[in-house]
Amino acid sequence: MVVMVLSLILFLIFIVLGGLHFYWLFGGDWAVGKVIPTKGNGECLPKIPPIATLVVGVVLVSFALAYLMKSGLVTIQGLNGVINYGYWFIPSIFILRAVGDFNYVGFFKKVKHTAFAKADSKVFVPLCLAIGIMGILIQLMD
């Protein structure tokens, strides 16, 4: 039961995150100033190409579907063998994201006073850590 609930929570988180990326891909601008890292002087890092936003959106929705499958509510034949490795890979990605790159993102970032850095500390790092912990708990309980 706990695995099912945690899996559904991750499904919802990934659907929302994927949806946000599609929103930005098609021109939405809500929160754009807080989701793209900037240098300490406010200068933007290189522009993120639309194809990258598309890829991230598709990957996040794929993660959502993987956790929907993990919940047991949906079964897709033929994917179980491959996706079992993914259930360890997905939380690992998000824990690494929470740790960060030691410059602009994560617990150990050096640039801490930009709009992105503040949002990263308050929202993105805790969210990534929660995703990672829930994913690992799902694997350990299953």
C-alpha cells in the first residue's frame, strides 16, 4: 500500500513537472526567471534550446508513467525488465541534482543570491531530495 501511494505521488509530481516543461516549450513564461540559473552578476548562462526543454518534458512524463506502472494501476507488457533498473536510476538522478554542481545548483552551490539560487534552495533542492528519497524507499519496500 505504501509503495502504491508513494508511486502515485511521484506520478503526480512528474506529470506536473513534465507539464510545466511543455508549457515553457510552447511559450509560457510563468516562473521562467526563477528556473534558469544565472551567474552571480545576474548574467544568464547560455540559452536553453527548445529541443532540450522538449526532451526534459518527455523524460519527466516517461518517469511519471514508470511510477504509474510501479503503482500497479497500469501494466505495459515488455517494459518491466528494462524499467526495473530505471527505478534505481531515477532517484539517483534527483539525489545528484540535490547535491548539485558546486557552482549554480544544489546544496553546495557557490552562487546563492540570484532569483534562481533562492528558488533552488527553497523549492528545487528539497523537491529533488524528496523525489530521490521516495524513489529509494519504493525500491527498498517493494
